[in-house]
Amino acid sequence: MMDTKEFRVNKFITLKLEGKDTIIYVNGERFDQCKFLLLDVPLDEITSLDAIESIDEAAEKLDRSMEGNHHNMSRSITPEEEFWGHCSNLQVWYEENYNTNIIHSNLAFPLLKKLSEIGDPLAKRVFKEEIAKRLMNGNSTVIKFLLKEKYLNFLTIEEFESVILTTNIENLKILVPLLKKKGYYNQYFKILEFIAELTPQDYSILMELAEEYHKYSSLIFENSKLSYKERQIKRVEFAYKAINILKKALKLKLSDDLQAVIWAKIGVINRDIGDLPTAIDSFVKSILLNRSYTDAWDCLKWLIEMIIPDRICSKYIKETYIRDMPDWIKKKLRLLFL
């Protein structure tokens, strides 16, 4: 007969030692989830772990396998020792209001989610708080886990905004590329916008935000889940967000060369959404600031060559934007005959 030991953490969580395995039961049902427990930390490591804020950080620091590879431990432990170690950790975890710093995230969050689903009032209260807390602390391993397992979906956009307000910029910058990689674009843009508001004089931040808006305006147009009209509306919406950010950058004390780059980018965005007269005007402004800026010249030349054969739009453009170009620009573009 199999020797079974049992430990009750609370009315929802029970641990059993079944043979050599420690099994967690939630509300009487077996809970199958990877468990990791830092046991038998060598004495010479204790000082180096003083500044550690979570088990996840300790695991990284000690270079442990999150699968609990006991061969890497300085000495082997018995199944019973491991069982009581898990019991002790989960008991402390419960007494500390399910603080996810105390046990590894790949156990803490699935377990907390399950407890919340079955009606544990404490778990229901702290579940979202713990997600927000671990997003804010800047540990990339934990953030990657939360995003991969879609825990961010449990926070509304309003709740996510409150997380942003209490997170320092350095930690937000860690979160930005991870959100983008996992396709959380709403949250991604919220952070970039917040950083831009905090650092309104930061040219690089403004340019990054504008570039991402522009990329997303094209990406959203490829979204087959939306109707053509919806895609077009979204595309224009994000394009104008990019343009507005670039115009904010123009208010900074920038060299003529940098201003020329910005006007050329505004021209490209207007070209992409079909506003050709404004695109031409933007490229001309870019060239007036930097006569040798080849990107602006190339874009303007391409646009003119595309428009001239078009009898529908060319007359209006000829009579306005092309007619009013400085002669030296028209000469270079060979448009003096217009």
C-alpha cells in the first residue's frame, strides 16, 4: 500500500506525498503544475541573496533549473524532505496573502488563478494586484511568463494604466519590447505615450513613438478581422497620431537637418494614406531645410512621376503645390514646363 502523507494549508489547498511525488490538491482536485522550490541553499550563497526580492530572482542568481533538477543541488534530499519543504513554502505563501514573490511564478500564478476561479476570497482579491505588482518590478523573466500565459488579459486597460502610473521609467522600458513582441499593442502604446509625456524633450522617444504609430497604421490595414472601412479608419487614425507626435518633435530646438528628417517622415505618412498634396508640401519643406537630403528628393521625385500621368489629380496639384514650388526645386525635378 502506498505511503501517503497529507498537509492542509487551508480549506482550499492540500498537499499529499504520494509515493515519491508531492501533489497539490485544490478544492479536492489534483492540481498538475510545474513546481520549483529552492532548497538547501549553500551557506556561502546566503549573503549574496540578501538583496533578492523574489524566488524567481533567486533562481536566476543561483542558475537553477526551474524544473527542480535535484542533481544540481549540493546534496540530495529525500521525497519527504521535499514534501515538507513545499508544505512550509505554501503555508508561508498563504499567510503572506498569496505573495507571489515567495514561490516561483510558474506555480504561484496558475495556482492563484485556480484559487480565484473556485471562489477563494483572498485569491480573488489579490490575483490582479499580484499581476500588476510583478509587471511593475522589472523582472523580465516573470514579465515574459505573464505575457506568454496571457495573464495581462485579466487587467482592463484602465487597470493597466494605473500600473503604468506607479512604475518607474526604467522598468517600463523593460516592459515595452516584451508587450510589442506578444502583440499587446494597446498596452504597448499606452506605455510609449506615458514615457513621451514624462520626457517631452526627448527627441528619440518622440521619434520612436511616431515610428511605431506609423508601422501600426500599416499593420492594422492587414487585419482581415476588420472590414475594409474599419481598417481604413484605423489606418488614418494611427497615421495622424504619428504626424501629431512628429509635429511635437518639430517644436524642440532641433537642427535644420533633423527638422528635414521629420518633415520627410510626415511626407511619407501622408503619402501612405493618400494625402498626396500634403505629402508633396512636406517633402518640399524637408528639402528647403536641407537641399542635399536625398531621401526627401527621392520621395518627391517618385511622387511627382506617379502623379503627372494621372489626369484626375494632376491638374489640382499642378495648380497649387507644384506651381508654388521654388524654381530651383522644379528645375531639379524638371518641372519648369508645368
